[in-house]
Amino acid sequence: MVPTVETRRNPSLNTFACPSLALDSGFGGLEGDALELVERRYADRGLRVTRERYNSRDQDGDIVCTARDGDDIVGTLSVRFDGGGGLHADLLFAAELADWRADGVRLCEFGGLAVDKHSHDPRRVLAQIFHLGYLHAHRRAGCDRLVIEVNPRHVPFYRRCLGLVPHTAARHNPRVKAPAVLMSIDFATVREQIALWGGRPESLGSARSLYPLAWDEATETTMLAQLPGWRAN
């Protein structure tokens, strides 16, 4: 059996693993259950937040991805594209982002990432919602590099599980009243890892990352065809 994967404006898609998990993606800001999940998970980490911290900018075509298990949202991720207003990471890391932009690198930022620790398989939820964000950012929009802001104590996790690399020392983030580190990865590397490991959950041990819990090539191809604005290369 395979689960149903849905986009809010598109027909259902198929993938492997837990039959009850559905994935949605839509344009606009976080709201409702998705916003509540982000606030709850950040509060669990002792971070002080405001609602504005998790809103995407509609005018720049930002995307909110959510994972649902039945009626419950168990994961959420915001995909923010670089534009006239810049990225949230510019507040702390403007110089680092400016260097990439000067080299012609098209940046994308993932934020508002939260996974319900009580979900059936939090690792799979994280891997697949990350995969969905990657499809929007790299395969659909053509972005070259992902940047994220991470609390220093979570740097080892993101490096080990998704291959992101820290590019700065910790700096104080006034949005969440906590330190943050800029981490990044080239989307070409993400693409290579998904091609190598995607759809192979039995290889979690040898891969030493979460990429085996990403979708396989056939599922990815089906999903891409259903993303809004997708045009095959």
C-alpha cells in the first residue's frame, strides 16, 4: 500500500510508506493548525516567538508545505524565495548572503520547520516535507542554494541528517530571543543524495542520513508534474 500525497490545488499523488500521511503545498502565509504546530514546537525548545515570525510573504510567491496524518497536521515548512524584500536570514547574515548573490547564486530559505514529535514517524515526516520543499525551490523555481537559520544546539542534527553545513558562528536572533547559526547546502548536492538514496528506507543505517526516507524517482516525477507552475526541462 502507498499513501496519498496531495497538493491543495492538484490531484492526489502516490508515494511509499505510511498510508495515512498526506502532504499539501500552497501559496501564502502560515495559519490555523500549521501555525499552531510551529508555535508549539518552538515553545518546546524554549524559544520566544511572535506570529509574524512564521508568516510567508504572499507577494513573493512564498509557499507553505504541510504534512497531515489524517485530520492532524504533523509537519510544516515555509519555502521563501529571494526577492526585493530579501530573506529573513538577511537580518543576521546579510554579508554572507550578499557574497552568494554577487556570484549569481539564486537563494532560497526554509523556515518555520516543525514536526510533531508524537507523529507516527517524525523522521519520515521531516525527510518528505523537506523533499517537497526542495521540489518547489530547486526543481520548480530553479534556486541554487538553500539557507536556513538554526539554533546552535541543532547544528549537528541538520548536518548529519540532511547534509547542511554551518557557515557562521552563532549570532543573537532578536526574532526568537535566541542564538542562530547560518547553515546552507547546494541544491545540486540535495539532488544527488535524493537520487542515490531516495525510496530506500532499508538503507538508513548505511546512508547515515534521512535521505533514504525521501521519495523514489518515480514518485518525485509524479509529484513534479502536479506542482503549480511546473514545466519539465
